[in-house]
Amino acid sequence: MPPGLYDQITDPRSPLPIPGRVMAIAAHPDDVEFGAGATIFNWTSNGAEATIVVVTDGSKGSWNPGVDCSGLVDQRKREQRRAATILGATSIEWLDQIDGELQHTPELRREIARLIRIHRPDVVLTHDPWQRYQLHPDHRATGLLTVDAVVAAREPLFYLDLGLEPHRPSTVLFWSADEPDHAEPVSARAFDAKVEALLCHASQSETTMGSAATSDDARDRFIERVDDWLRSSASRFDTDRAETFKRIIP
Ligand SMILES: [Zn+2]
């Protein structure tokens, strides 16, 4: 990817050039699908290589207090693998932190910087760490860890002992952004892939998808909701259906 290519995109409705490599860094299994599933599908369909990093183990993702937590972790990994395949992602990195207890630590910052230097993404996508009223501590922590890791990964004097070349991504995109300033259009095909990938997360049917797995009606209502989200986030950009982001040039 030639340096500076992304800086030339100034119209918020102009899709970014198809990146060579992308990395999506999420607190939990299913966050990538909600935040950027259609965009990642669109890019991988056009030749991009995508890596998904899941920071926590997803072990709190149930409303059933009697759930077998280690069984839930295994199930969520299986679901994330299926969803990643639908989105065209070729690798998943698991950081296996305890769900709900994520902290901003030097060790995790270093680990994410290491992954950025290994995978060398043109675009990094993650949670908006400055989203006002974001309640989930893991979402806040993952966004902040990622931003700090991007800075460390690009600077040559950080982590010399890793023996890895520094890497500066061309763009960082925050999903669920407080002040979105960029829209990626969502085609019918990408919409279907996003929904299909979301529905892979059957363990989250009750908690985040309006029980979409329990009946055809509930599933249709969930799909309608996803469609409404994409249309309402697109409306501020006068476009039809889009995933929207805050864009940073690091
Ligand atoms: Zn989450």
C-alpha cells in the first residue's frame, strides 16, 4: 500500500482503497461482526488479508448464572472461527484475557504491538476508546490498548528486544464511534455476510440478538434491526446503508 494513499481520501463517503492487510481488534467474539463485519467482508472479497484479534475469552457472555464457563469459552471460539470464515478472515489471534476484567497493562500493549508488527496491517479497526457513555470496561480498554499499541508499533525504540521491524498502519478506524467521520458502503452481499456471521454467535442469541436463534420471526426482527442500524448510521452521511467509523491517521 503506497504511503499517504489514505490521507488523500477526504470525502467521508468515499470508500477507502482496498487494503492489502487489515487487523480488527475486538474485546469479545461477535464485536467485529457488529462493528465492521460488512466492511471486512467487502475488503477480503476484493483480495485483502484479514486478521481478527479477540482480547478476552468471552466467558461472561451468558445470562445463565449456572452456565459452564469453560464450555462457553470453547463454544464462543468455535462461533468466532465460523464467523471469521464467512467474513473471509484468514487468521484469529486469541489473547484469552478474562471477560469483563480487562485492564490496560504494559504487557497487553506490548502483545498487541507485537501482533501489529508481525501482521503489518494497512488498516487497524477497533472500539472507540473515547466513546462517551460506553459502559463496557472491556470495550474501553481494548480501544485504548489498541491505540497505544499502534503508537508503540510504529516507533522504532519501543520493544527493541522483539527483534521486529516497526510498522505504521495507514489508518485506524473506530467502530461504534462517538463522532463518526467516515462511511463504508454496505452492498447487499456484504449485508448478508454480516448477518450470517453475526448469527454464527448462537450463544449470544439471547444477550445481544433479541433471541434471533429461537424462531424465524425473532431472526427476521434481528435482521431488520441490523438493517435499521446501518441505515440510520448512514443517514448522517446522506448515504443508503453503511458501516460508519471515526478515522485516524496514526
Ligand atoms: Zn463486546
